[in-house]
Amino acid sequence: IGMLLDFAHADGGFGLIGAGLPCTGTQSFVAALKKLGYRSSHGLDTFLNQTMRDTWSAYAHGGGPFEPALKTILDVGMNATNDVPFAFAWKDLAERYPDTKVVLTVRDSAEKWYSSMSSKTHNPGGAVLMTMQFNAWYWGSDMDSYAGFLENNQRRYGCNFRVPQTPQLREKCIQGYTDHIEEVKRTISPERLLVYNVKEGWEPLCKFLEVPVPTLKFPKRDITKPNPNETWAQLWQDIQDDAITDSMWMVLKPTMILWGSFWLFGCCVCCCLCRCFCRCLCGRSNASAKAGKSD
């Protein structure tokens, strides 16, 4: 499937336009698209690629031109978009590529979407923050400005999860989610649009894209879960399923260097302590033996 899609879009066209907001199964959707031969953008790309972040921030938050933002994803070989800030370009992409289909990922309800968004780690600390800072340093991106970038993304759909939530903020956020969905449905013709919940699996997505249904189980991904055991289990499953995206590999490399170094340092410390302990025991044994001989 992937070879067919690569050939189909080698003429300068575009593969797929994702219009869904965060927490609508975007990570699962990107993994599924990879299995179907697409290379899709995701919000994680803007964390690692400073040029991409700055260009999309100028477009999505400052009213800048669209073409430079589009160029940043085309230059790295992407032929599909997903998640914010890329989802903010759904209308410009639809006009730029009139033959490209649009997929609007959604949740079961606006309330479930809000609950999912509010459960994320929006103010990371501890090991998560350390890992993010090391990744930013490793790839040369600006960690300090990233929080503001995410906040500006959320403002586009009426939310701000970096502050304590109130009933008023909740209502405004849910309304922003609902308004976004309605605008997409109102603008894109029905035959060109798939309103899609990743719980539906492969069938409706593959039918809409006119591709064969894979035999693999539909991916279920969310590395932003606060439980690190679930995160690593998902990453291991991704590796087995060949569902790791380029951006995820970029995150894994410095992460393994960072925590591998801590592990190696810990092993060295333990070895040194064990050696010192053994020397002390041997020293005492020798001293006792000498004392016995002298008696």
C-alpha cells in the first residue's frame, strides 16, 4: 500500500488532510496512516523541529502566510497532516489541494474530549520535564518557548489547560471544540469528508481512502498518559508493529541516551560500593586471622 501511495503522490499532490483537534485519537491515527503508507505530521514534530514550530506559529498564531508553513512539512517528505497546529490549516489545505480528502477525527462526545484534554500533563515536572529538556537540547529546539506555543494552540479553540479549570473555562473550551467540528462539516462537501472516531477501526477509514484493510490490529496510542509503564508498553508495541513515526524515533534516541547514562552511572556506583564493601570484609577477615596467629 505504501509504495502505491508514494507513487500516487509523487506528482506534487497531497495525500490526506487531517482536521481533528488534539485528543481525538491523533496519535493512533498517525500510526494507522503510517501503516497505510502516509507520512503524517503530528504536534510532536513542532517540539523537535524549531524551524517548523516558528513557521507554523507565525501562520497559525500570527496570521502569517500559509505557503512557508506548508513548505516545512513538504520538505521533510510528509504527505498528510494531523493534530495542531497543522489541523488549523485544514481550510487552506483544502483550497490548495481540491482533490485531497479530509478526515475529521472526533471523540464520542464533547464532554469526553474535554475530560481527555484535562487529564493530560500540561505542566510537566520531574522525569518528564527532564526528558523534554534533554530532547530539546539534543535537537536544538527552544524548550522555554514551547509552553507558550502550546498555550497559543489551545487559545485557537477556546481552551487553556495551563491554568486551573473553572466551569466558565470548561464551557468555553467545549464550545470551541463543537464549533470547530461544525465549521469543518459545513465547509467540506460530504463526499470529500470523513467524520471519524478511531474506535471505528480500519473499515470506514480504508473504505473512505479506497485502500485495502490491513490484517494488523488497529493501533491504539497515547504517549502522553501519566503512567510511564503504559507509555513504554505502547512504544514497545509500536516497535513490534512498525508503527513508530520518524518524530517518535527522534524522541527515543536522546531519551535512551539520557536514561541509559543514568542507568550506567547507577551500575558503576553499585559496583564501586560492592567493591569497597568486599574490601572492608576481606580486611577485617585478614586482621582477625593475623590476630589469631599471634595468639
